[in-house]
Amino acid sequence: MEIVDGIRVTSAARTIVDTARCLDADRAVVLGDSALRLRPAAHPALPAALTAADTRTGIAAARRMCAFLDGRSGSPGESISRLRIRAAGLPDPVLQFEIRTAGGAFVARTDFFREEFGVVGEFDGMGKYRSADPGASAETVRREKLREDAIRAQGYEVVRWTWSELFHFDDVRARIDAAARRRWR
């Protein structure tokens, strides 16, 4: 137990374990990744929280989910993308990888990266493209285009996907495979 604003609450680690026992994988990973992003100190406490819940219903699912969680996922869409990437049989990607020029200058931080494929994966939640000011939206699109061009200039392929594609991930998997083939021609 912890005290937050004078109120007794379960610890972040216990809350992560309890929700992982009860929720489907998408929700458990979104919640767990977010909790670890906000409270990274909860990560080393997860094994003890799992042990404490050892006889409770859903503990096997909680163990699987807790082993998968990563506070570096930057959004719910990125968390669900990781689940889809694994379900598609692809290796787990490196999260929030920084691409730099040969001279060390920062180019971009990527959502997903696989050096051996030469492919950068980007989940587009679309929120950054919405603005009441059309000029601001256009500027955001322009900056994303320049960022993607800079990543490609370093020799990497870029594959982007959106929320709706998370539920038809075979199409994304095909684009990732095609990008990897192009990269190694």
C-alpha cells in the first residue's frame, strides 16, 4: 500500500498486476506500459507483486503481460502495436531508438526499430495532425515529411500505420516485409 494525497492506495506494481490478471491483453498492456512510463520505479517491484498474487485467478496472464510491459511505449497505439508485432511473428523491436548521422547528429527518435531489417516502424495516432488552424496542421505534416526523408537519408525504410490498421495488421506486416526486402536488395 501507498499513501497518495493522504489516501491509502495499492502500489503501482500491485495495480499493474491486478489489472493484468483481469483485462484482455490490449488493455492490460496499454495500462501497464503507461503506468511504467509514469512510475518507472514500479518495474523492479513487479516480481514481488506477482509473487504476492500467486494464488489469484489470472496470475498466468499477469506473468505474461508483466514480462512484456515496457514504459518506453509512448502511447496506447504504440503499446498495442507491440502486441500486433509479436502476434505477427516479428521480432520485438527496439523502442524509441535514436537515429543519428555518421557524425553523430540527431535525426529522429523512432517508435519501433529493427537494425537487421533496416526498417523503422511509426504508429500515427493522428492527433498531432488535428488542429483548428489549417496552417498548423500543414506545418505538422511538413515536419513529419522532412523527418521521414531524414530517416530514409540514413538508409532506412519507414513503415507507418494508424489505429484502424492495428485491427488488420496482416497488411502492416506485408508492408514491413516488403520494406525489409527493399532495404536488402
